[in-house]
Amino acid sequence: MRTLIRQATLVTVNARDEVLRDADLAIDGDRIVGVGAAPAGFVPERVLDGRDRIVLPGLVNTHTHLSMTLMRNYADDLAFWPWLMERVKPLEDHLQPEDVRIGARLGLAELIRGGTTCFHDMYFLLDEVADEVASAGVRGRLCGALFDNSGQGEALLRAGVGLHDRWHGKADGRVTVGLGPHSPYLCSPAYLREILHEAERLKCSLHVHVAETEHEVQESRERHGMTPVQLLADLGCFRVPTIAAHAIYVDAADRRLLSEGRVSVAHNPSSNLKLANGIAPVVALQDDGVNVALGTDGAASNNNLNLFEEMHLAALLQKWLRRDATALPARQVLRMATINGAKALGLDAHIGSLEVGKQADVVMLDAARPHLAPRHDPVALLVYSAQAADVCTVLVDGRILLEDHVLRTLDETSLLAAATEQTQQLLQRSGRP
Ligand SMILES: [Zn+2]
């Protein structure tokens, strides 16, 4: 299918952060073939009107637990440890494949509606998620959650490796698989070494929570004589591409280790604030050469999967943290949500910007709305004024997943009913109605 988006404002997020007005975007099959104007002789089969539309690359969510949508608004206004151990984990202990599948389907609908075309997941029973990703049409890097604090380490690692064997590179390459050591506090050093060995054998990436709370860092110093970042670096984990979620409590030495390793940080401002964990030093990390991307974390601690909200918050928090209103400008925040996320996943040659030759992962936002007028600066508009619900049309690999606010690959009515029903079953099964 050849598609032409005509007369739009294109926010390209290319190396020069170009914004093109009254411009066309041409897509042939799954690729972008023209940015600004269609190539000579291009005859579109489908034309999308771009007037009053802002067109941007699909957003990349680098840290989430997609199926936790079933726990949205279930455990709120709690500190991190009681939230995790007394509320979330008792439900997770009773998860069945169908819970994970329906939770993922609900999450995928929310991602697509909010302009997110690629996400990085860490969870359990991910065959179900992979299957849903394949049919919903988005892009996902799925990482089985791994921990050995409760005697399940070997079984979880076997499941994580099995997922790689079954799903890596499937669904036209949209599904990829990494390994997800939960955190240095739920994984022993010996187990982390074993995971690293498997990651090197499979040539896959790691997805790990790091330095999320002050308590975690103190405990790591007491137990290992090192910070969590030092421990992971010491074990050699940063030899393989790693996405470190949170990185809130990182000192100058930690930041140097992150920049020297093959590490990107996933910044999750909503979750970090809601659990009162803190504010990651994003500007300091970037100044030290660390690639910083954005994530939402799971819907149980956010409580949505809305990257527009994360962009907004990320910018505002750094301004206050640095006592500098010029800190982390909109242009950089938009890069965090797009090309930096692609880079974190090793996909920056393929997605993350509107450039000729890249996969056609494209978001159109309806700017004919009071809160988006006038349009002095389209990038500032995206970061400071836009809402996820302004997204009207979404394409991945040139295929339309959302068209004028209507989901094309998911049946929204039935999935909402299924999510309610499945949540009831999960609560009953876990004895927590
Ligand atoms: Zn998380």
C-alpha cells in the first residue's frame, strides 16, 4: 500500500530536529520514502489529509509492565514496599495466562490511542503478550521478569530463554525478546552472572530496575559494599545492551559507569513521583553522556501509559531540580520519547524519526483544538500542550492501527468488557475480592 500524508506539519526528530510545514510524507509498504515531498512518480493508493495535523514519529515507551493494566487503580497512595509486596505481588502470585493476555490487550489499546508504537516490557507469561502484539500491529521488546529470591530463578530463566527461541524476530520483526533481571535486590550476583551468560549467548539485551529507591542503594552498600550500578558494572552486565529503569539514586561515579557501558536509562517520572521514590537526575546523566529515554512503568504505579504526560512531567521536573527554566528543553524531551528510546532498544537505524528509509511508524495528532492553538512552535506544543487523546491516526510499518480515533486492529468494546471480567476473576482467584 502506498500512502501519502498531504500538507501536514512534520516534526521529523531528525539530526537537525527539522520541522516542515505544509509538507507531505510518502510511505511505500512498510517504509518512509519521502519526507517533505513524495518521490517523483509516486502514485498514492491512499491519501490522508494532513491539514491541521501534526505528524511525528511513533513514541517509544522504554519501560512498562503492560499486563499490569488489570491492576490500574487497585493499590494507590502507598509506599513502594507495601505497594509491591502487600498489594501487587499477592495478585501476581495468582496470574494465569489469560490475565496476562487480556491485560496486554487493554494496554495495547491504550498505547496505540496515545501514539506509542513501540514498547519495552518486563513481565511473566509473555507468550500471551507476544501473540497480542503480533495481532495488534505494534512493536514490542519483551523481557521475562527474572529473580531468584524465592527459589524460582532457574525456571524463570528457562522460560525467558524459551520465549527468545519462540518469538525473537517474529511478526515481521516487530516482536523482539530480551532478558529481564528484575533488579539487583531480587537477583543474587551468581544469578545475574548466569543471566549475563545467556544474554551474551543469545546476543540479546537486558532490562533491569536500578537505583529506584534510596533504601535499595543503602541495602546494596551494606550487602555488597557497592551501589546497584557498581554491582551490575562489576559483574559485567553493561557489556551487553542494557536498559536501566529509573536510575534515580546515581552519583557521579555511577553515572560514569553507565556512560562507559552499553546502557540507556529509562526515566519514569510519574511512577517515581507517585511512589515517592524521587526524581532522576536526567540532565546530569545526559551531561555525562548517558542516553536517556522515557517510560511509563506499569499502570499500577502511574496510573496510565501516556507518554505525552511523561514528556510534560520530565521537562518540568528537571527545570525545578536544576533551578533552571532552560533545563531540558522541549526538543530534547521529544527526542527522549522517540529517537532516544529507539537507540535504547538498538532500533535507531529503523525507527524513532521521520526519515527516508525508516519503518513507517507514524503518529498524526489533531491540532484543530483550542488547547493547541495557535501553533507557534509545534515541538513545544507536543511537549507542553498536547494530550494523548489528541492522537487521531497511528501507523506502524505503514499499516493503520488507529484511524480518525477508531482502533482498526482491536475491538475496543469487547476488550473493555473482557478486562473487567478478567480482573474480577483474578481478584477472586487470589482471595482478594
Ligand atoms: Zn518497573
